[in-house]
Amino acid sequence: MARRIVKPRGSGDVNGHDGGTAQEANGTHHKEVDEAEPMTRSKTSDGSNPREKRSKKKARDRNEDKHQVVGEPDKPSIRIKVRKTRFVDWKPGAVSAISVAPNQAHLAVAREAGDGRSCRAVEVWETEYWTKVLEIKAPHVGEDPGIHGGNGQEEGGHGEVTGLAWVQDGSGKCNVLVTSGLDGMLVVWDLQQKRAVRTVEAGGGAVWDMAGAPAGAKQNDPSADSSRDQDIQPSRIACACDDGRVRVFAFTPQGLEFEKVIGRAEGRALSVAWQRDAAALAVGTSDGFIRLWKANQLLGCESVCISLGDCCVWSLLLLDDGTIISGDSNGTTSFWDPQFGTLLHEFTQHEADILCIAASPSGSSVFSSGIDSKICSFERIEQEPGSFEWVYTGYKRTHSHDVHSLAVVHGSLFDGSAIISGGNDAQLFAYAADSFPSFHPVRFCRCPQLPRVAAMVVRNERGETLLSVQRDLCIEVWQMDRPKGKGERRRRPAYIPFEESPSPSLVGRVDNPSRHPIICSALAVNGGILAFSDECSTKVFRLENRDKGPKRHALVGTFPSASALCITGDGTKLCLHCSDGSLGVFEVGSAKQELSFHSHLADSEPLSEFADEVMASSLNGKWLAITSGGKRKIHIYNMKGMEYHGSLPLPWESLALITAIAFDESGDHLGACTTDDFFCLFDVEERKPSAWSIKHSAKVSRKLERMSGHACYLSFCRTEHAHLAMIATPNSMCVFDINAPVVESEEVSNKRKRVPGGSTAGDQNFKVLNLSEPCLHISLLDQAELLIVEKPWLDVLETLPPPLYRHRYGT
């Protein structure tokens, strides 16, 4: 199961050759890649070694008559031009809280705003293939008139997120999330509506921590209304407030309601944790005390009070046997007896404040982390029958900055439970809970919070490329001209010449007038129409005076809100995936709705009710593809005849999510990639897999397993001698000819084996190229031109707050 998160980067192709690695370069540059020659690394890639030059020349001479990149040997070579740029200002938000759904099917992640131009967000990941299925962004509550506070005010929402919890809605399903913040507000997120729907003031100042009552815990409060339905108990959350009290809220069908106040401390209440049966909860304060309260009484009753001294108790955890575990500002992890409040064990493995604690489902392993980014492991060892002792077993440091949250997913990864961590470096890692020292951590995604970039080649005499970059509150339009000549050769892999290309220029910026976060956007093929949607409406703009740099954007019309949209290839129709699941088709010029389709909902039972669906349109404007059932089925509509064409039979047997779909240039074929590394090419007219796909899909899927991450980019390009397809992840990519067979070579040793001519036997039509930097966008454009938008991770780390200083030997 670990492979489903991020597959390990392959050591090379089947024959032992390392995949070529894209090298760093400043600004934007242009490459021409001839795949006929092996893309191996060279020790002196600057070409200064005369012997190396002679060997390169001999290799070129041997390959004069074998000009093949992808496809069959009888075809001439295909030169792929690679253009790389780093113009996108990308800064993902820090992970502030993590919470697992009671059914263990989904994982929720709360992120802070990356910069002043972005918004806070809540992500939902499914835990079977570890794919992000939903991301909801919310602006500051004061800027959003659609979110109403419980006290009638429309303010707040500016504080850092400190807590995240799943709650059950009126139907008993966990489709609602609640976040708390230092602004003292509780924000309710509806995953089906995909928006923040309500805010409630906690009433005690800043909320430093929030914890949801364990799933299945019965409410024993005698003050509770006996008329409530006992089959569906309201979810309860406890908030540690700045005034030293803990406030308990219950989520009922009417919304989030205040229930009661528990306890009173001299300092701030900084941490809170529920007991297994929700009969008691522990509270940690800023004056160094831990208090255990009986929560099943009206005002609570203090049973145990523990003093830790001069420190702040930042994190608490209660095990099933009642053991209290605390993490404080001194970096001490302490284990306490719940009956007498005596100290059982104490560890000082951390160098700074401990911000989060988690335990394995059995309670035999405990994990802690904090500002020093170390994740320490403690295990309970049986010394003699009936006598147990906690021991420190080791640590891992995978994060570069502070770790803010730890969560446990039961029975999902590593053939057992997993610990999930997140922090200031925006990364998510998974660890084996039952065998922490034995397994290396696995990273979810190399590029968290990827910006949505769309590239279109404008078909005019200049042939420039337009790129739209979706921000939270605006859309940027950039223009990239074609390179005019070859530039000087820099340090690069062997046999890869490149050309300098001018950096993209910002030619337009369209702000969202409503100041709501933008959900989705699309740029027309001709570059003249730009559409984007927020939770209120969809707006369509016409770009003007692009050659001179537009300063005016004419608003074409306003349409209903959508979770996904696309503009047909001819630029005449706007297709919207509306909130009710229907597909609305509108005329762009008149803003008139032509039809509303529901056929794709007839045979679809949503397996993931709040997943964002995917749409794609053919360049000729005839076909439209849309996923349904939580990205698990594909439906085709005929836009010329305005009718439902049918669904595509899925050749894969699993319920893997579809991560990318795209039409080829002719519109006759549709490609689809899934989370389990399956690629299929469909014949759209016949509504079945193509002959090439039936023969080669299994081989392609086995080769895709060598790519790190899930495929999220798919595009096609037809040249004079080949029909190219490109599949890419943020970490790696491959380009192959779908008119040529895919040959699997035999298993060989790790030693490199060379064949006459220097090419790689058996992998000529499918090479996986590992990318050196996180890629924000990859697409295959006209004339076999590959566009790569990347961002060095070191540049991203420089924008983050500095981590805890650690002295390194020799510095």
C-alpha cells in the first residue's frame, strides 16, 4: 500500500540506464531532446574533457542512420523541444491541523494562507490510494458576507487555525468539518456544498486547541434533551479557550450549538483531550497544570490536578487505559497515572516545545513532535507479568521545519496503521505506527497545493504561448514568445542542446470582483476568452489588446457557480459542473443556457460524495468528457448534436480514482489515467478501448509504476511521423508514441548494458524521466514542444519562517 502514496524513484529503466534528470537553470531556457541518444549523466557535463568529446562524436556517428525517439526503428527521429520556465510564484500553506474521519476513509488537512494573496484552505484526502479529492478555500470571514456568525456578526476568521474535527450531519454522515482559530471563531465547512457555511464565536477569546469526542461515545449528560434521537448522537467538540475554560459545543441538525462550560484555570487553556468514552477530558494550561475533568456532569468535576512547574502544556493525550501523556514547552514528554496524578515516566528527547502527540490504535506506541521537527517514538514494554514500562525507541526527522500536527490512520498503510505528520514546510509524511524504526517515511505529494496552470498555443503568425495561472483571488495571464535563436551551452546532461528563451511576460491580471476564492478556471484555445468560478457565480471575460499588454478586460457575462468548468474547442460554449451535479451548457456570446444534462448521474452512486470531478473538451468542439461517481466513471456528451453519447467501460477492475483525462488533437481518442498507475486510450465514437490500448495498456501500466507519484498531467501531440502522448507527475514524466508498440525488456542486473548504437534496448518507446525540481505544470504543445513550469524547492523554503537552529558538526 505504501506505493500508492509516492512510489520510490526508480533507479533507472529496465536495462539499467538511469533516467535522465532535468538540470537546474536560471530563468527560462529551451531544449531540444533527441531520444535516439542515451540520456545518461556525465561526470564532466561541461564538455571540457577532449576524450569525452571524441566519445560523444563517435556515438553521434554511430547513430546517424538510427534516428528514433519513440516508435518503430524504420521511422525517422523525433526531436522534442523542451522549454522550462520558473515564473510562477508558488508558496504552499503550512499544515496547521490534521484529523481522520471516524470511518477512516478520509483524512482532513487544514492549511494556513501561503502569502498575503492566498486564503486558508481545508483539504480532504481519501485513504485507499492517498489522493486529494477536495480542496476548499475560504477568505477572511469579514470579507465574505455569505458566512454568518452565530451572534449575527460578520467578523473574525483572521487567526491561525489551531484545531480541526469531523462531525456528523443530520443524516449521520461525516460530511462536515469544524476548524478553530486564534481569532476565537469556529468555522463550519460543508463538504457537499464545498464551502464554509457558518461561523460561531467560542466566547472565551482565542481557541488554542480543539478536540472532537471519540466516535461512538455515548452522551451521558443528564442535562441533555431526552427527546433527541438516540440513534444519531450529536457530535461534540471541546475548545480550550484563552480565559482558562473549556467550552463544549454539540453539532445538531440545526447547526453548531453551545452546550456547557467546564473548569476554570488561572492561565490560558492551551490543550485538551477526550477520554475514550468521552466521560472525562484533560486540560493543559499555560501555568503548568494538567486537570482531569469529569465531562458527564453539568459543570464538570475536577478529579485530578497535576503540576508540571514553570512551563506551558502544549499537547495532551489520553490512552484507553487512562494514562495521561503530556508535552510541554521544555521539550519533556511525560506519562502520568490518571488516578493519583503521579509521574510514571519522563523523557527529554526534544530540544524545544512539543506541539503534538499521537498513539497507535493499540496504545502500545506513542509519538511526539514539535518545534525541533523530530518525531520521537516511545513503546510500552512488559518487564514482568502485569508490569509495564515506557522506553524511548528512536526518532526520525523528515520535516525541515516545525511539526504542528500528528494523526493516526487505522489499517491503511504498511499493512497496518500509519502516523501522518504535517507542519510549516507544507509537507505530509506517513510512518509505520507498528514498526516505526523499520520503515522509511513516505511523502504524500512532492508539490502540495499546486497552482492551476493552463497553457494554450495561439494560432497566429507569431505563434506565442499563453499561460493562465489561477490564484486564490485573481487569474494571471502570461505570454511566452518562441525563441529566436540558439544560445550558449551551459552545464547540462550529455547530448541535450538547448536554446535560450525570453522569460514570460505578464500581459493581464483579472481580479475576482466578489473577493471569493476562485474554485476553477479555464482559458479558451484561441486565448481570447477567460472563465473562472467561485462559490457565488461564474464570470467570463474577453481578453483585449494582448499584443500591447491588456489593461482592460470586457466582462462577457455571469453564469451559475460551478465546481469544474471548461470552454469547448471552438470557444462558443461554456460547460459548467453545477452544485447539484448537473452539466450546464451555455452560449458564451449571449450568456444563454442551452441545455442542462443529468444523464451522467443516472447510473452513478457517488462513492466519494464530495470529490471534485474532472472535465475535458476536444479541440474540434464536438466531444465533452466528464467524470462522475467521485472520479470513478467517464461520460461523453456530443456538443454538436447536444446529446448524451454514453459512458465509457472502464477496463480496470479496481475503484481507483481518475486523476487526468484529455482528448487527442483529432478528438477521436480520449486518454485517462488513474491512481493505480493505469492508462487507457478510448475510441470515443465506439465508446470502447482502442486497439492499441487493449494490446499495450498492461505494459504501459507496469512502466508507469516507475514514476513517482500519481499522474496528474496528460496531453497529446501529432507530428508528421508520430502520435505522441505525455504522462507526467510533479516528479517525473514520459513521452511515447501511441502509433508504435510498447516493448518490455527482460529483467537485467543493475549493471549498465549497452547495445550497438548507444540506445536502450526494449525501452525505445517509453522512457521515464525523473525531474530534478517540483513541476507545477507539464504539457505537450504543438510541433512536439514540451513546456515545463517548475519551482526549485529551495526557493520555497527560503520564503518560510526560519526553523529551530541546530548546530551541525564542522560549522
